[in-house]
Amino acid sequence: MDTAGHSEAKARRGLELTPFRGLRYDPDRVGSLASVTSPPYDVVVRPDGVHHLQSADPHNIVRLILPEAHTPSERTEQAADTLRRWLAEGILAADPEPALYVYEQSDGEGMLQRGVIGTLRVSGPAEGVVLPHEGVMPPVVAERAALMRATRANLEPLLLTYRGDGTAAEVVERTAEKPPLLATTTEDGFRHRLWAITDASDVARIQSDLAHQQALIADGHHRWATYLRLRDEQSAPGPWDYGLVLLVDTARYPLRVRAIHRLLHGLPVADALAAVEGLFQVRHLQVPLGEALAALADASCAGNAFLLAGDGAFHLLDRPDPELLARTVPADRPAAWRSLDATVLHAALLEHVWHIPEDSPAHIAYIHDTAATVAKAERDGGTAVLMHPVREEVVRDLARQGVTMPRKSTSFGPKPASGLVLRALEI
């Protein structure tokens, strides 16, 4: 891999994607490719989710990305030992030559997403090449950094979006007409296919398309921040100058943008509602989840709105008191940021009304699945706060202004499955 020095890299612009020797499961050594895959580590947040994946196959990738042990150091050591053992046993093996990889996801209902997996030059926000739109939690970055240092690997690709000139998309679509390296359907019904691009002219065409492009981090802010930390720890140019990513041209393959919901531990719904009395309009809905979400979508057209759940019903909060917003939402940010539901939730409700610290796992959990959030709130006696998704153009516009959205404001998808292709730094 050509790793130019840091000072030279800072002078360049655009996305620099390079081929690598992908590390992949030997299909003859595992039960099935579907049984060894996992959602990204930050989607697998429930212990029962980890256990389910572990039981699917003794070699499931979750044993690397979310190892189970008593202490953080034991977890990283366990992951490193597991990876070394799987490499020695041939469970995972490197492809014979460097490649960029075309990755396709489809759901059988008309959704088709394709992108390119490669190693991308790591760049900070000041370069304006890779744009974050959410903040990160330092403890999570530290934990991911320890895992990557121990394994000397990028275990799963980040999801980045860009809007290209069509050249890379042409190569992607022509490649997808060929027999794939692998094809599998995971239990969520998604079909995954992977191809390798090794032809030098095809690689050059993709790199040319990307050379003047800017990417938005759609999923993987903590991992990108980890890449930056590991790059900066180097005393000289090296393998940490690059990190594993999936780049999707949303001009050709638009992503879905969904909300990430909040589960408030230890706050019963009755207490949450009592605290917002007089600060929001509250409507109690005795309807199924789908109808409640439709009501949330309608209310969101007129301003900030949230659904509370956990007591067997749904409670629609909207029309916040302007005086509450004026005294709690910072005024030194763009209007689009101040009006975000996540901004109002974190600045007004969590901090000033419910007095819940947003960075404490003991008080709040972030869950992608709507029904699972409601079910867990009902089971544990907490409060589920269901959110309406943000439009992609709002996210991209704020990111270009250098404005960071509140944590876990969006969920872009579909997210790449972990376990289809990995990157080992020494291979």
C-alpha cells in the first residue's frame, strides 16, 4: 500500500480509496456465510442479540467485534487470540491479490444498494473530505481503539456516502453482472453479494471518480474517530493511515434514513409525562404502533414531536413551549440545528426537564429497532422515546457547515453486514 507522509496527505483533496487483500471466511470451514455475519457492532446492543449470534455459529464475527469477557483488557485479548486462531486454522483467509470489492444488498422488495469497499485515506474534519455529522463518546472510541490495536485489523467497514459523476457506478454495475465471490441471505431477509475488482483500469476509473469527491459518514462515527486516533498515534506513515470503508454513491443508490430511538432507564412513563406538563402538548393514543408512528410523522411536519411509550399506550408530545426552547437550546447554531428533534430532546427534555445525562449507559440506551425499544421499556418499566427520522439533505447541509448533530440523530441504511470482508493490517 502506498502510504504518503502526513504533510503530503494533508495537501491532497478528495477521497483516496485503495485496494487491499480482503480477509474472508472459507465457506467450507463454517456452517454458512449467513451464520457468521452480524450487524455492525453498535447495532448489536442487547445481550440476547450477542448470544443469538454466538449460537448461530462458533465462528460468528460477533466474537471479534463484541467479545464477551469481564474486563475491557480481557475482551481485547480474547478478540486478538480468536482472530489469530481463526487465521491459523484457515477459518479466515486472505484473498490472493489486492482488490476493491463491490458489495450489493437487496431485500426482494425493490431495495437495491451497491457500493465499493476499500481502504480509504484517513482525514480529519478540517480537510473537508470526510464529513462527520454526529459527535462521539470518548469511552467508546477508546474501547474501539483498544480492540483495533489488539487485533491489528479493521473488522468491519464504515458506511460512507458520496455523490459521484457516474464513472464508479458504471464499473460497479458492470462488475455485478459477473458471478460473485460470495452470495448469502441473512435471517433479516437481505441478500448480500460480493465481487472483487482487480483490473487496474477499473480500479483507476473508480479512483478517478472519487478523487474530487466529498463523503458523509452515514454510519460509523466512532470507528472513524478511532481511525483518526490510531493514525495520529503513529510516529511515521503506516497502515493506520487508511481505514476500511464502504462507499455508496447516493446519486445512484439513495440510502434510507431512519431514526434511532432512546430508552430511558429508571424513568417510568407516568413520571416523564408529569415532568412535561405545561411544556408540551400531550395526546394519549390507544392505537397500534404503526398508527402511532403515523401520528408522529404528521405532527413532525409542524415542528418538534416525540412518542413516549412503555406503559402499554403511546403518548404524542408536540408543540413545545417556545420559552422552554429559548432558555435551553443554544442560540449560536444554525436554525436547522436548533430545530432538530434530537437537539430539542437532548438540550431541553433530557438535560433540563428529565435531568438525564446523555452519555451514561446506566440512564439511556440508543436502539434502532422501534418495536424492540417499546418492548424493552414495557418490560423494564422505563420510557421509550420514539423519534421521527431526519431528511438526508438536512444532515448533509449541516455537515458541510461543520455543524455536529446530537449523538445518534440518524440511522442510515441498510448497513453493511459485518463478517463478509475484513482487513488485517499485516496482510
